[in-house]
Amino acid sequence: MDAARASRVLRIQQLSLLGNGFPLGIIPSYSPTTRRDLGSFSLQSLLLRPATSNWWLGLIGQIRPKKLISDIKAEFLTRDDQEFPRFKDVAKHILDKSFYSFGLSTQLSVTPSSAIKLSTETHGEKERRDKLMLYHKLPYHDITLEAAWPQLFIDHKGQYWDVPESISLDLLSLVSESGLRYRFGMHKNSGLPRAVNGVNADVPHALMPGLCTKAAFSYEKSRDFWRRKQKQQDIIETTDKGLFWRPSYDLRLAEPHAAVSGIIKLYGDLTRVDARLDVCSASACAQRLLNGLKKSSVNSAVDPMSSPRLNLIFQQQVAGPIAFRVDSRVSLGSSSEKQGPHIEDSIFSLSYSLRLLKSGKVVAWYSPKRKEGMVELRLFEF
């Protein structure tokens, strides 16, 4: 949901682990809804989780308590002082479907390299969401087929969109030793997209009905300016009671080093500064530059594909495994709403690193622009 790149864990699997650290396994979440009377605050819990060696099933329940409490309170206030509300009047509010959401997911590993995942969600009185995903691992590639009715998307402005039917097929290469990685995909949308929160906004072209193919590649290479190898004394702490093993909070940040995108451990075990430039479309960016050189009257800045985006991450260790982090996405071009470079989204988060997972952490994040927040589990984020 946020701007960081991370290997995400399915929400059902997140709740399975996070529930052990919250009272009664109930986890808070914060996200706006189309009905303001329901409130943005919600509580989630994993109600059912049977599993075998190659199959699991999970049932998630969610409740938005604001309106439920308000309705029950109003039921008492509208009565005379000597008249107590009847049980069925209170039960009528408790059984109101608009307060509750349920999600059912199951995954079956057909072979060691193939899996099928099915999920369905109901959100109060809204339509049901269904999704099918097929995974297959090849020696050097991953193949994913995904279909959803409807599919939820988020654009670069933080606006959510529903597409009635979305089917995609992706072939993704694994990162090679040379650093080259590529991706090829086919995507088909059916039906007119609609804004989830009912706001008037231009529909992104990528969500319009039709069939499209996409290809992308990336080249990653990192060169260390310096690096201090981890030694045994770095993970063994000597005390009056003897020797204790104190490994790094994050396996990937264990060794202090500086690179093109690097970590300085002089300021803490979890300190990190990172910058990444994303060019959505090289042709659109070149066309915009050409129009600028020609002083053309055509305003290409309205095309979001022509504006490179700079993603900035600053993370500072607060104490022990606790770290504070700011993710910002900056558009280097103008938009239909703002002229010149501007911040598209900022996300503030607190994380607690789990040594047991080697490179895993529990993150509580909030986006002021989207007015959305969540507690989630992330693995091998970098």
C-alpha cells in the first residue's frame, strides 16, 4: 500500500504472526471509507486458520466500531429515562452488515514450484471482491497469472480505483549476477473504472478497457566505497554474567558500508538514506524535452508518464530495534494541479525489527495525504 519496495506477505499471513503480539489477536488499522459515518478506524483479526503441509485457509474479520457505538448510544439517548432499550433493538444495530467485512483466502501448493491462491472479500453492503492467482517458478523466472473481479488499483496521486475485471500474465526474471533483470507482461481490463471514494478525477489511461503488453528491464549494480566486514566480537556481547549472542537487527544492514545507495552505521544499526529515480516512459520524457527545446505550445507536463519521479527514504534508529522512517515521492515535473517539482506522497512509519526473522520487521505507517495507516509485516525490505 505504501511507496516502499518490499517483499510483502499476504495479509492473512501477516495477521497470523502479528496477532501473537496484540491483545486477543486484534490488530488496528486506519483507512478512509466511502461512508464517513462508519469512521476510518477499524479492527482486524484472524478468525480461522487451518493448514496442512501443502494447503492453508484463512478467514479474516474486520469491524468499524465508530458507528456501531454511536448507534447503540443513540438508542439509549432516544429512550425515556425510565424506559430501557429492548434486546432486539440493540441486536439490530450489532447485526448491521455495514459494520463488518470478511475475507476468505486459501492456497494450495500443487507442486513444489506451483501454487494456486483463491480469495474472496465482502465489505459490508458493497459488492464482493474475488481474486485468482497462479504461481509457477522456473529455474530463472517466475510466472504469475492473476485475475480479479473487481481489481483495486492506486494511482500516483494516492487515489484508489476499481476496475470491474482485470486479468494479467507476467514473466519476471530473477536477478542475475550481472545485475540485469527484465519483465514481460500482458494485461487486459474490462469495464469502466470508477473512483473508490467517489471523487471527480481523470481516469488513468492504463486502467481503461483494452489489452496491452508491457516490457521493462532494470540493471542493478552496487559498488562499495568502503565496507567493514562483520566480526565475531560484533555479535558477541561480554557481560558480568558471561557471553551473549547479539546479532544485528537486520541481516542486510549488518555490515557498515557506503555505496551509491548505502548505509552509514556510524549513526546507528538501522540508519539508512536511499534515493531512487524512476522514469515511467523514456519516450514520453524525451518528447517533453523535445517540446521544451522547440518552445512548443503543447503542454506535455499533463502527461504523468513524462515526469520522472524521485523516491527518497530516510531511516533513523531511535532505540534498539525501533526505527523512524520517512518515505517521500517527488515528481520532478508539473502536473495539471501544480507547477514545477512537488511532493506527491509522504509516508511516516515506526518499525520494530525482529531478530528471529533475520531481516523482518513489524511496521506501523501513516500517509497524511491518503489519510491511511496500517500495521503490517515486511520481510527483506531494502
